[in-house]
Amino acid sequence: MEAFHGILEKECLQRHEFLTYQEAYETVTNYLLFYNQRRIHGSLYNLSPAEFMEAFTLQRVKPFVVKV
């Protein structure tokens, strides 16, 4: 979660100046959509979440093993 907040700060909040709450809300909402759908994630085999889901569904990538 801390890593995400750092990314949000660096890639979104530092690049914009907001004059209104509405402006900030729209910008952050658009960034979240980008982050969750199109942004490349190293932890997802350098795919975007949408690309990863498609590759996973088509069994082109191996599922992650989560160790507890």
C-alpha cells in the first residue's frame, strides 16, 4: 500500500495543480483507472492488469504462488 501511495504521488499528484476539489477528484479517478487497467506492472510479468487478466484467462502466464 505504501508503494502505491508513492506511485500515486510521483505519477499523478506532483504533476498537477488543483484549483478545486472536483478537478482533483477527476484527475485522481482517471489515474486510478489508468493504474488499474493500462499501467504496466512489474509484478504482473510487465503487463497491464487488463493484459495480465487476458493472458491468465488464456493460460499464457503461470499463476502466482503466494507463500504464507
